[in-house]
Amino acid sequence: MTDLKSRRCVPCEGGIPPLDLAAATRLQKSLDARWKLTHKGERLSAGFDFSDYWRTHAFVSAVAWIAHTEDHHPDIEFGYNRATVTFWTHAVKGLTENDFICAAKVDGLLPD
């Protein structure tokens, strides 16, 4: 499988089926362990902890930049020292490879 982080999202207007649970689980294995399948395998979510508001805000801004450049936008919730990022493809009401590509790019923001 090609490294997800090096791939680009493909515009999705619907009309395709979402990934089934087996395919989503295979792709999930290529991400950091913090990423979990939620909503019966229809969403991909991860929580991130930081030492202060500045680092949290910088992370959220970087995730927003990834979303902008890939034209694939997650739900982001954040507070003083934590953020939760949730990807899913609204047009198919489930997951597509785009969600995993963006999650891999988010993983690339943090040190190993």
C-alpha cells in the first residue's frame, strides 16, 4: 500500500459506497494507534493532549490547514490542552480513503 501521508484526497460528491468495516480496519492499522473507528465504523476519531493552550491552538490551526489544502474537513473539538479530530465523508455518510489520508497527514504533525 502506498504511504497514505504522501497521497492526495480525491474530491467526493457521493455516489460511491463508504468503506466497509474490514477495509476501514485495514487502513486504520497504517495510522497511529490513537485513531479509533467510531459510530459503527462510520467515523475515524483521535484525541490529542498538549501541555498548554498555545500548543493546542497551533495543532488545531495546522489540522485546519491540512483540511483546507486537501478540501476534506474534519470535526474538531478543542479546549485548553486537548483536541479531538474526527474524520468522515459526509457525502457518503461513512469513511473513504480521504479520511485516512488526512488522518495520516495529521499524524505527521507530531513527533514520533
